[in-house]
Amino acid sequence: MEQPLQLDALIFGGGITGLWLLDALHRSGHRAILLEAGNLGEGQTIWSQGIIHGGLKYALKGRPSRASRMIRDMPMRWRRCLAGESTPDLSSSTMRGEYCCLWSLPGFRSRIGLLGARFGLRVRPRPMPQSERPTPLRNWGGPVSRIDEQVLEPHSVLAMLADQHRPRCLQIDTRSGLEFLHDAPGDVTTVRLLNPETSAPLDLAPRRVIFAAGGGNAQLRRDCGLSEHAMQLRPLHMVMARGGLPRLNGHCIRGTAPWLTITSTLDCADRIVWQIGGQLAEDCVDMSGEETIARARRDLKQAMPDLDLSATDFSTYRADRAEASNAARRPDGPVSIAEGNTLTLWPTKLALVPMLSDRVMERMTEPAGFDFDDELLQDWPRPTVALPPWERDVAWTDVHSASPAST
Ligand SMILES: Cc1cc2nc3c(=O)[nH]c(=O)nc-3n(C[C@H](O)[C@H](O)[C@H](O)COP(=O)(O)OP(=O)(O)OC[C@H]3O[C@@H](n4cnc5c(N)ncnc54)[C@H](O)[C@@H]3O)c2cc1C
């Protein structure tokens, strides 16, 4: 066995957290490698709606909350990266939209919510003239606002970062090709890998081990003697719709919560696909796909009476939000737990990843000046970006005619 490869940092997990951090570490001269067990972004990032929240949805009760204060600077931070004015340079990534629409079902509390949401936020709702509204909202009786929360295409952001850091991203097989050697719980001395294609061994000796594996963090923590109970999973049952739909990104508010959160993307056949989340996805966790689709159709008709769904097919997918344990409630912000030389990370929201990355960078010591030849890892397989749910082999059902539609 060769001498272990010395590293400043070893990252587990190539979702948005791991890739963003890899970029930051690399730029600051740290020797870092990222290990990915499956496909990049699988679990959350690739399933996400890509909204760079500015805190509005956490302030709908009419006053700014701790969560809304934590996230309010994130839209500006991302905007600079997406414009190529800050690092990482994400200027060539694809956007789903530059803003979200906001409208509420008639009702006193909803209107108060929209007004109250203005307090303390950096991005605020502004009235949207009728001529600028998306078609299904053009004749909506109540006010429609625009909020400058950008919506990004998670696949393209992951692909950009992975491309730039390809030499430093390695595919691993966690079942038979990964072993931790640790002195005390969380004090990792060596990470022992086997090349998934050739079975050649590789030992890594990282000064810092970073768990950025979303729902995979629990197992990684167990593997090096740490408690797996630091993590909670909160499930969602998301709806997808395609066919005859216009582009629309936005939230329909009911009461003081986003009832339907809709984002639009294009599939590989250039069809507009809607991802539909919000309260719907929380309420339908225990429902079947058919029940969830029936509920989604009803809710969509109520939120947009002018929307024509006669040519629309539906499907659903389930996804767990992996977060730091917080009595089954969403933590207010990103969480990092330091134990031994490990750091376990959960951003809580994609939008909060820059803040989490800054916190990690503050904890890093100066680069040790380790040097090794990237060619050493040349034969190692590289991970690819996960497919979004609408490109997978899922059944699309046209509930209207109760017949299966083509994939
Ligand atoms: C349906 C849904 C919609 C969402 N919408 C939004 C939104 O609009 N805006 C927003 O801000 N947030 C949103 N979120 C939250 C956001 O997606 C997550 O907070 C964020 O993507 C988490 O990123 P991550 O990189 O930490 O984890 P993940 O994206 O889960 O990435 C983890 C990575 O680790 C890999 N991995 C797993 N186990 C191991 C292992 N043992 N070793 C190595 N690698 C491993 C996985 O394959 C994956 O690549 C949404 C979440 C969901 C589920």
C-alpha cells in the first residue's frame, strides 16, 4: 500500500453543499477531494424546486421570524454568483426564472400575510400589472405580486461545478469500498477506499472530514462512531405536471402558508414541466399517487380557475428533506456539527448553502501545503449528475381519462 494521500479536507457527498464547498476550498488553496456514493445531487438538490428564497415564506404570519432573518441576504449572494460577479461563477448555468409570482386565495389572513411579509426582508413583493402576469393569473380577481426570488435549474448548477472540479470528484462504492479508521468517535485518521472499477486501494489521510451527504450523513456518522440521531428526515410528496402548461414560478398563499409552490422547467423533449410543492406536498405524504394527483388537480383549479388542464399529465415523487434534528420541525438555518476532526453539514435550504460554506471556511486552518499529482487519481471513475425526477422512468397518468400516458 502506498503512503496515505494527505489532504486538507475530504468531503463526502456531491450535492450542492459538497460541490459549493469543494469550490471554496479549492479556491483558497486547500487540498480537497470530494467522494460521491451515487449520482451528484441525488436525494435533495436534484429533486428541489431551485427557489432562492429570501425569507418571505417564513414571514407570512406578518412578522419577520428568525428563519426569515437568516435567509434574507441569500438572494443577493446568489444573484452575484449567477451574474458571474462573485465566486463560484455560476453565470453559465440555466435559470428557471428571475422571479416568483405571489397570489393569495381571497381571505383576510392571506392579505395580511402579504402585507406583513414586507417587514425586514431584502426582497419584497411588488404589485404585478395585469399585462405582465402569467396567463392563468391574468384574470385573477385579487392582487398578484412579483418577488425577485430567482429560480435556478439545479441540474445545470451541479453540472457546472462538477465540470470545473472533475479531477477532484471521485465515485466511491460505500458498500464494499469504504472504511474509516478512527482513534476516537469522529477522530478520523485514515479513509480507506477501493477503486470501484479496478479494486485498487487508496488511503487518504485528511485533516478535516466533511459530511455533506444529506440523508447519507447518518450512516457516515455511524461509520466513524458518531450518533446517527443528529439527523431528521421530513418527507414530501411532490407532484409533477406536463402538457399544455405555461411557464410559471410562484406561490399561491392560503392563510399564512404557501399552499401551492409551482416551478417550471423544460424536459428533454422541450415540454414545460411543473413541479408542485408547498403545503400540498406536506399534506399528501400519507396519500397514494392517485389521491395526491386528484388533490393537486382540485387545488390547481381553485388557485387558477382559468388554467386548462385538459391536456395535462401528472405524476408524483417522494423526497425526504434531510436536516439536523429539531423535534421534526425545520431548523431556522444551516447547521454544522463539529466532532473530532469531522464536520457534519445540513444546509436546511439550498438557498442557505453559501452561508454554510462561509461558516466551514471560517473553521478551516491555513492550507498545509500538501502537494500531489492529480494524475494519481486519473484512473478513478468520476460521478455524474443525477437525473431530475421527470426524466426518470415514472408513470405519467392522465387522471382526466384515467389512462396511462406515454413516458
Ligand atoms: C422536494 C424538495 C424541494 C426543495 N426545494 C427547495 C427550494 O426550492 N429552495 C431551497 O432553498 N431548498 C429547497 N429544498 C431543500 C434543498 O434541496 C436541500 O436543502 C439541499 O439541496 C441539500 O443539499 P445537500 O448537498 O446538502 O444534500 P443532497 O442534495 O441530498 O446531496 C447529498 C449528496 O451526497 C451523496 N451521498 C449520500 N450518501 C453518501 C455517502 N455515504 N458517501 C458519499 N456521498 C453520499 C448523494 O448521492 C448526494 O449526491 C428542497 C428539498 C426537497 C426535498
